[in-house]
Amino acid sequence: MKALHNILDKVRPHFEKGGRFQKLYRTFEAFETFLFVKGDVTTRGSHIRDAMDMKRTMFHVIIALTPVLLFGMWNVGLQHYRAMGEEAAFLDQFLFGLIKVLPLVVVSYASGLIVEFIFATIRDHEVNEGFLVSGMLIPLIIPVTTPLWMVAVATVFAVIIGKEVFGGTGMNILNPALLARAFLFFAYPAYLSGEENPAGNFVWTQASVDQAVDTYSGATPLAEAATATTLGDVSASQMLESMPSALEMFLGTIPGSVGETSTLLILLGALILVATGVGSLRIMLSVVAGGLFTGIIFNLFAVNVFMEMPVYYHLIMGGFAFGTVYMATDPVSASQTGTGKYIYGFLIGVVTLLIRVVNPAFPEGMMLAILFMNVFAPLIDHYVVEANIKRRMKRLKAVEQTA
Amino acid sequence: MPGFTTKILKMSKEIHIKRGLNIPLKGEAEKILQTPPRSAFYAVKPPDFHGLFPKMLVNEGDRVKAGTPLFYDKYNEEVVFTSPVSGTYKELVRGAKRRILEVRIEADPEDDYIDFGAATPGSLSREEVVQKLLKSGLWPAIRQRPYSVVANHKDIPRDIFISAFKSTPLAPDMDFVVNGQESAFQAGLDVLAKLTGGDIHLGVHSENTLSKAFLEAKNVVLHRFKGPHPAGNIGIQIHHIKPINKGDVVWYLEVQDVITIGRLFEKGIYDASRVVVLNGSEVVNPRYYRVVNGVNISALTNENIHTEDGLNPRFISGDVLSGEKIPADGFLGYYDSQITVIPEGDKPELLGWLIPKLDKFSVSRTFFSFMMPWKKYRLNTNIRSGERPFVITGIYEKVLPMDIMPMQLIKSIMINDIDMMEKLGIYEVAPEDFALPEFVCPSKIEMQTIVREGLDTIKKEFE
């Protein structure tokens, strides 16, 4: 430890003012503080501080994401070999996925961190840890077939327009990772929706459509449900038959974005986030409540087959679970007040189902619902804060009247 | 039986503070009271009184008695600050911009007191009581909310609040401190009763407060509190007893200052003796000491600090959350009953944010401390990270048991939005109320400093 710190001490002058690499000071500092918690002591206020810091907070989200990342890699391989109609060992499936997913992760981190480091240098502040999570989220919420350059463009767009123009981590209104996805979704819709992308590949499965076996549709359950609804001549039970079983959807062996498919492992991630206190259980439960509530209303009316679908299907299909656990809970873009979190979460659930079932244009609603509620979160908070202010005013008035 | 019934009536219902945090520190003091050898130097420190501009009344080398005025407040000339001991005014310690930091007195072996005249408070008018407190230099013991500064003697406070227990980390046991001073404490309460048209509210701990000085105090309304820190903080107690609205002025005092005021009226002198606790993980023999206010702490800490493992000690006058950092040969702060010594955290730590060492304490459950509620910690002063913007929400409310939105209030102060600060309740808070939010903040935002800036802004705006 001492030797390592001595090396840092030796090279530090080059990065400090007047040094050869003074422009790279913030970069140096980011690596230094990654390696060492500095010997900086409190000078004002509380003399002791909680051991928790931003690095550790973000690190725990990464831990909670690791199970879905690993599963996602395996599932990419699984879907590939299924599409090709080939048998493959577990390890082969995983390695195939690893080779496909890892570049997405690397590109996402590299492009985003470069922007972060540049802005930290221009603004002369420490590099914030927020992107450590965004950089991991982005590859998990896009199809594995997304071209790498698109990932880079979307990430750079999200970090600059979504975050840095507002002042960086902590100041953003929208969830940066979702903004990256939304950017891709609207800029390159052919690569982010439907079944076949312009490169002749499936959208959700790393396999060429021409080479795949005929029985493999490559469609996500949500797409199947949407198709069945628009066709209009299938019964609800026929629709459910065309979809993977509920167990498959829960376990996650279905086509979809890299990290979104396994509800089981997302629940494990939720457990980690809630147990460590990093993720807001309040938001998670509210989103689920909002989804179930709307689903039950749909069931009651049941005008089409999609509305007849059992409510719990919504929770295990598409990005609902992933969005609930990892995206809606982003503390910066979510509602920041206790009461606000209930309203914010509930409405995400409601809007997601509305988009899925009522809006024919988009099969999945989670991304847009969260972004939509990100925009409304400050408004919700405004009213919660107003309520607090009103209580204080009322108290004052009560005193004045008795006086 | 009538005594019993009035006691029951006086006991208002228990106020249970549910949100908060007890930080389990090592180095709790034994209940042993010692008298250390008399210190050669004592000091009055103007920075203890926020917003004070001191004007000196004595010249270097002047002889002073206990009670001789040393300086006064430039903006409030009647408020004088007197010497706690008799001796020779030796030197002035100045800081940046020639700000006066310490007024040092070289003490005589024995104290010689100025006679302010004993009196029963009942026989004096309110104005006479105020004048006596001003002249003796005891007025600064009375502070006010809003702003958490020395009270303005021209105000008539709505109520006066006293907390008879402390909940801060390693806080002194006030039952032990008040022991033997019961009559002076009651005399002090009788004096204060003259000053307000409202009530004197005395906050006691519903289980831990046992001293009759508190439980059977007269001229007060008793309130029983229980729950974790900050249940003992005066700001929290005021909020739950009778919150401060815009335009209200309430006063508050420390128990030992009430005792000092009591002695002024009983004996006619400024007897600045008090009990302080010396504790913290770095203290060899943590215990209680009877000293005179403004004492040089080296009288207590000499050869009483662990040096074996080479960690630098940090000396704090007050508690670890809101106390003042002082040098090893520094002086006890005016309002303090505690000196805490903890290790400095000035050593870099390899991957310190990652490795969940057992010696770390956190309210988050990302370290093991939540699994070991019985464990006591030797926490150091390392700040752990550079400052970040607000990211995590919902954790500050958990340690601030007031109907106040901490993050929103802090943000309104950061952007200097006076209207919003008022609306969000800045009149009710003081820096110390934000000590726990500051402690838990993963973004390491200096909230106590920010609250102080906000209070200064508001005060300036309405002066």
C-alpha cells in the first residue's frame, strides 16, 4: 500500500498546477481517489462522517446489476443457438453472450467516461461517480444487436444533453441511461423495435434471420401480445399459447434487451438494493401497485385480448421488472420527497400499462413511462413541499387567531 | 397527597422521538468526578458567540477579578463578557483578518470575585434581573432561536427552553453534572421565570432522567422525551413542545449556565466552575472533572491521551457532531460541558471505499455495522470523499425528527432564496439540528455550515 501511494505521490506533481499534464489533473484525481480514500479530514461541521460515500453507493448498484448482466450474457447465447436450431453446452452459450455483450459494456463505459472526464476538467470539479451505474445500465437495456457506434453516439448524447447541460450528476432531470435508450429508439427505430433490423438480423437475438430456423420468431412476448391484439381474431388463450410460458418469462429465457428478461434475478438485485438501503423500496412497490391496479381495471373491461391477459404477466414481460428495480429508483431523476415517491412510482406503473395496452404505436411502455414521470417528478415534489409549507402557515395563523 | 397530584398534572405526556441516530463511540466516561490541578491559563473565546464583534475593555497586563469585564459587543454595548477567573490579562490571540480568537488570562492561584450582590429573584424587577445578568457577564449564557445567537436583552421571549439531558455521542450525564447543584439550578430557574411572559419548558428524558433537581423543579413545565439523538437537542424539543413561528423569539440555556446564574443570585458572584466530561476513544481515563469555564484543557489531557499507535489526536470542545476543534493546549468553549478526543483520519486508505472493514460505521447497510448494534466504534475524522451534489434522497429525513424537509431547505439556502428558506422553516433550525443529516450525507455536503449561512442571510435581511 505504501509503495503504491509513494508512486502516486511521485507522479502527482506532473498533474498539479504547472505540471506537464495539469489538464489531466481531474483524471489523475479520479484514479487516485479510486485507489485510495484520501487522508482528508473534516474541517467544519461534524468531525466524524458516515463511512458511506458515492463510490460505495454506486458500487452497490453495480453489484445488484451483476446477476442480470451474467444471466443476460448467457441468455444471448441461449437465444442465438435456439434461433440457429443448434444444441450448445451451457458454457458455449455463455461465452457466445460474453463476446457479444462485453463490447457493449466497454463502449458504453468508454464513451460516457470520456465525456465525464472532459466535463470534470472543463468545470474543474471532481469526476462524479454517477456514470458508473449509467454505463452499466445502457448495455443492459438495449438489444444485443445494437451496432457499437450507435451505443457510443447514444451514450455521448445522453451524458451531454441528459446530464452535463443541467450541471452534471445530481442535477439531471431525466434518467441518463433511459435517455440513451430513448435516443436510439427514436433515432434508429429499425434497430430497437420490430423483429428484423436493417442488417438482416433479428432485433432481439444475435442471429441472421436468413440462417435461423423457421420456427424461431425472435419476437418478444410483448410484441406477440400486441400482434395478437391488432389481428383481433385470436382468443386470449390462443394469444397466451403463442407466448412463452409464464415460468419462462419469470426465469428470463426469452428474447429481449440484454438485462431485462429474468424477473427472478432482477428480484435478487432488488433484494440487494433494498437490503443495503441503496434502492427505494417505496418506489419499487408503488410501481408494481400502479401496474397491478391498471391491469385489474383492464381485466374488468377486457375489450380486447391484451386486456384479458392475466395481470401478473405484465410484471414479468418486457422491461417492467428491470425498470421498476433499477431505473425508476434512480434517486436523482425520481421524486425526492417521501410522499412524492409513492405518487411517482404508482403513476409509472399506470402509464406503462396504458402505453403497452392502449397505445398501438409502442409495444413497451416502461421506458417512456419512467421518462415521462421523470419530467413530472419535480411537479409532484412541488406539491409535496407546498403541503409542508401550508402546514407551517396554518400553524402560524392558528397562533395569530388565539393571540 | 396534593404534592403527588400536582406532580402527575405537571407531567405532560411523553414525547417519543422516533427518527434519529445514536452513534456508538468508544471512550465513554466513568462516573468519577475529579478536580484537576488549577490551570495556569484560562480564556474567553469570542468566536463561541456567533456574530459577536468584540471591543476590548482591558489592556495587556491589567489585573482582573472573576467578573471583571474583558470586552463588549460592538453592536450591543450593554452585553459584556467577563473574566471567569482572577489573574492578569495576558494576551490576545488573533486569527485571519485580525479577528480576536482568544482573550487569555493568566490565573491567580485563588479566585477573587467581584461582588454583584446576592438577591432573591423574587424581590427584583425584570429590569433589575436583566441588568444583573448583563453586568456580571452572564447574559451571553442566554441564547435565542431563531438564529441561535446570544439573546437580545431588549426582547421578551415567548418561552424559555432548557434540555435536562443530552443525547449527543458520548454526552455527559446531566444528572451526574447537576448533583450537588440542585439549589443553584432551582435559583437559576427562578431568575429565568422573571424574564419571560410565557413558560420555562424543561425537557427531561422519560427513563434516564432521575435527578430530583429536574423532575421536581419548580416554576417549569416538564416535558418527557425518549428516543435516539437528537431527542436531547433543544431545537428538536422546541419543535415538539411549541414550534417557533415567524416572528417568535424563544430563549434557551444549558443546564450548567442556569446553575451559574443561580449562583450569581445566591452568592452575588460569577462563579464559573462547572463539570466537564473528558472522553472519546483516545482518552486513557475518560471521566468527569470540576473545572472553571474557559480552562486550558491540557490540565485534563496531560498524559491522558493514547499515543501508542501513532495516530494524531483531535481535541474537540463539545461533541463530535457540532463541537469546535481546538489545539491540544486549547481552551474549553463557553457553552461546553464536554471535551472529546478522537483520532485524526489523515492517513490514506487503500480502496477504503470498497473494503467493508469492521471498524467502519454507517447508517446504510452497506457496511457490517448494522449487524452489530452492540459494537462501539473508534471513528476518525476522515471525510471519506470529496463533496458531491445531492444524489441520495430520503436519508436526511430519517435523522431529523422535525416536520422540516432537510434537503429542500438546504437547497433553498444554497441558492439564497430567502422567501423559500422562510417557508421551509429556517426559523426553527440551528446548525446543530443538521449535524446528523451532515453525518449521514453520502455526498459529504457541509450542511451545518450551510444552515449557519442561511441564518446569517435571514438575520441580515431583517435587521
